[in-house]
Amino acid sequence: MKELTDLRPSPIAGRWYPGNAQELANSVDAYIDSASLPPLDGQIVGLISPHAGHLYSGPVAGYGFAAIKGLEVDLVIILSPFHQYHSRELLTSDHLAYQTPLGIVPVDQDSLNKLDSELRDQAGINLERIREDGEHAVEILLPFFQRTLQGDFQLLPLMVRSQDPGLMEILGSILAEITTTKKTLLTASSDLSHFHPAGQARQMDQTIIEGIKALDPEALYKAEVQGTGSACGLGPLAAVIWASKKI
């Protein structure tokens, strides 16, 4: 039986965000406090946030996290890309917890086991558990959650290699079922277009934004195929939207 001292070592603390706890807390708080939001109606069940280094993504992430400031949940589900090669479709951490300078975030083993079982039954695939991964797109969001959520929470980290819409719809349905047993916040970690001229990037990004606002995963895939929009977290975005629509 592994102990909770089995912590995933951070490859990005002190590089992608401050390694000092007080400096990190101050910088994250500043991004959140600088965000000015319109009135929001209804219950927040999902969040989309970028995953570049805080210096670049922090001002944008601040808006999303300002919307959930003070929220109390039991479980945060983060779906992100996996920026290295791996042969399996869906990956997760084999460690018992993530660690940032702000503290330890336990991984929800019960939810992972349920997800793994349902994926085998419904999609015929296994959830691959990996150790000491270098992926930044899950971890980069954790300090924001640590500074905004009330109380303790557990994490269900999912790193998505497959972009298959059929698998993402199945994944969304399973995640929606998991939310029925715990107070849960779904999260898609995704940047939008890369390496395009500014005018073209704005147009492509707006296409994806319109698809998100319409809660239309098919529109996101259509934009990707037609080259009119792009998101490095296309699969995570689609799965989170499909899950949110079932809640």
C-alpha cells in the first residue's frame, strides 16, 4: 500500500510559476483580483483555462478562477493534453498526490478506479498510469485552485492523447456520472491557436470560442478539420462540454 508521501515531483515549480510559496500565492491572487467579471447566472460546473507559464497565461486564467472564488467542491477533474508522445489514449498519474509550493493535492483513487473500470466496459481501453511525468498542463492550474477553492479537495488528473470524438463523448458521459456522487468541478486545460499571425489567430480563436459558447463539441472538431479553428486541448474541451451537458 503506497503512502501519501508518494508525491509526483514537480518539473515546473520555480520555472513555469514561482517556486516560493508566498510569491506564488501573491502572484496568483493578483491575477484573480485583477479580473473584472460580469454577473454570472446559474451553477458553474465546468471551467476552461490556459496552460502556458503563469507569466503568459495567468492574466487570462484569472478570469476563470475569479468566477469560482470561494466555491467548495470535493473533486476537481482536470483534462489536459499530453505534450509528449505516448502510445496510450488516456493517461493519469500513478502517484498518490501532486505537490506545489502551496501544498499537497491528493489524487482521488476511488474516482480513478471507477473511470478505469467504465472505460474498459464502454470503450475497451485502459487508463494508463504513469510516474514522474513532465506534463505541465495539469499542474499549472493547481495553484489557482489552491488559492480559490474553499476547504480541501481531491484531484482526478487526465492527460488526453486521443482526439477521437467518439471516445471523448464516452469519456464525458463517464465523468458526468462521477459528478453525481461528489461535488465536482470539471476543467479543460487548453490553449487555442499556435504560431499564426495575430489577425488570423484572433479569427481562429473566435471560431473555437463560439463553439464553446454554443456547447457544441462537433463545431470544435469541424473547425479543426477545416482549419478555421484550433485548440491544443481539443479532446479535453469536447469531453468537458459533453460531460457538462449531461449534468
